[in-house]
Amino acid sequence: MLLPFPAGGPSDIIGRALGQRLSEQMGESVVPDNRGGAGGNVGLSVAAKMAPDGYNIVVATPGIALSPSLYENLGYDPKEDLVSIARLAAIENVLVVHPSVPARNLREFVKLARTHPGTLNYGSGGAGTTNHLANELLKTLQNIDMVHVPYKGATLAAVALIGGEIDEVIVSVPSSLPFIRSGKLRALAVLSEKRVAPLPEVPTSSEAGIPEFKMSIWYGLLAPRGLSNELVQRLNQETVKALNTTELRDQFTKQGIEPWPGTPADLETLIRSETVRFAAIVKKAGLKKR
């Protein structure tokens, strides 16, 4: 099981937990193999070139839908080189601000940005990351001007926010939860369809009147193209079975990860629609391919 990000991150946590369940169910050893780099593209590129025999699988994130708009040479073609197995899980993002920012909710934050154009700074995990594009989406939807400050990872951006270097960051609920609860950060809105269990008091972007302002981090399982339909269905059934076990659901939920099992078609549709959505955001943000 190729994991395209370093150990300890959400994709690693999800992949290893799923791999353990699959090992128990199928009687086959599932070996996690972390291949981080280039926003997940190193691991996906390696997976695309492996044998389509059912013994090689890869966990993907929204990067598989985002990268075609950002990179000239990925080293693989998401549509031609990989086949969808199953949708796995989702983690919601939350917009957080430094306590010194005079906004108690998302509408007040937008009003503040509109009143003082080019004054508010927002951090991200780097140009082209989902937390960067989420803010660019907000800027487009609400016609506001904020300054982007990229960091070498969303965690570093959150640390900078706590230190007062910047005003706002969009970051995953699990990673920001301790700082929200301690009062070091103020949560204004979750970028999801419904409120999240760890932050029941924080309204959604839809409740704030901006329903299009959504940006979840989702995870899917894929394999090299050429895998037989029989093996695709077998791997899907085993994956869905694992995700529906009480043990795995509880393990994920406690960490702010929502199990989201689905069919191969569900994942394929998700990747296709997100590719179109990200391409539009990238174009409006004026980002150039690298």
C-alpha cells in the first residue's frame, strides 16, 4: 500500500489502519510504503507504474484532482494510469483566526476583509495546496482581497497564526482542535455541508450564507490501470467492509476522520468533479503550471 505522504499524517493514519483491517480480513499482509514528495505525486507516479495484479494499491488525496492544473509533467496521468477502487474517508477544514482579529464569525470576517482590502494575511501549506485554494475560493466568491503567505506545510502556517504572524488559516479540524479549545485560535466556520462532531458550536459556511465555500480533504484507494474488474470489485468489497467495522469507525471518528466508504464509481465521479472545480479555482487565482 503506497502512502504518498510522510508518516504521521492523515493519509498515513488512514492507510495503516485500513491496511491492518484488510490483512485480518483477507489473510494477506498489507505493507505500508511511504513515498512522500511533490504533493503526493511521487507516490502516485510510482503506483501508476506498478503491476496491475491486485497486490499494489495507493491512497490518494485531493492532490490527484488538483495536480493536473498545477504541473506540466506529473510523471503519470490520473485518468489513464490509475483505476478507482473505493472512496475511503474525509476530514473537514475549518477557518481559524488569531484571537486579535475582530471577527466572531465568517460574515464579520468577510466584512472586515472588504472594508480593509489587502490588509488581512492568510497562511497556507504552500502555493497550490487545498488550504491555499480554499482561501482563493473565498476571495472569488466574496470579491475580497487578502494577502497570501505560503509556508512549508499547513502545520507551520498554523504555528505562525498562533504566534500572530498572520491573521487566518484554513486547516484540518483534527490538527487545529487543541488550539481552538485552548483559546489560542478562534474558529469561524467549518467548510462542510454539516457541522462536525468535535466542534458542534462552530457553524458551517452554508449557515454563514456562503454555501459554495466548501473544501474537504478526502481520501480514496486506487490501483494501477489494467487491474481486472473482478479484482477491483473484490478490493472494493473488502475495503467497504473494513470501513464499516465498529472498531475502525470509532478509531477514525475519535481523530476527527469521517469514514466515507464508496464504490469505484463514487471515487471516479469525485475525482472527475473535483478536477473540474480545482481547475476553475486555479484559473481564477492566476496560478501557473510548474
